[in-house]
Amino acid sequence: MIDSDATPGGAWTHFSDVAGPGFRSLTPGQHVTFEPERVVSGTQDGYHHRALDVRKAE
């Protein structure tokens, strides 16, 4: 789950939305930037938001 003020309750993301070469993964507590998107019809795996263009914060 990715959480921010823009995504109350957290956001779902797919590993393909994580920017970077090779195997893309994140660790719990890691700071990231992302583009939030509201799920229009229902939820995505229980989340009302998706995180797109996820990048590790520098």
C-alpha cells in the first residue's frame, strides 16, 4: 500500500508502475512520489485510489 494525504485509505499500485530498471520493488516505509488516480468504478483490490508513475524519493 502507498499512502498519502491525497489517497486516504492508501493506494494500490502494480509493480509495472514503479519507475526503474530491472525488477522494480519497494520496501515498507520507503518514501516515494507518485501520481494519484481515483478508481472510478468500485475499488482496485479494496483500494479507492491507484498510484501511477511511482518513483523512489531522493
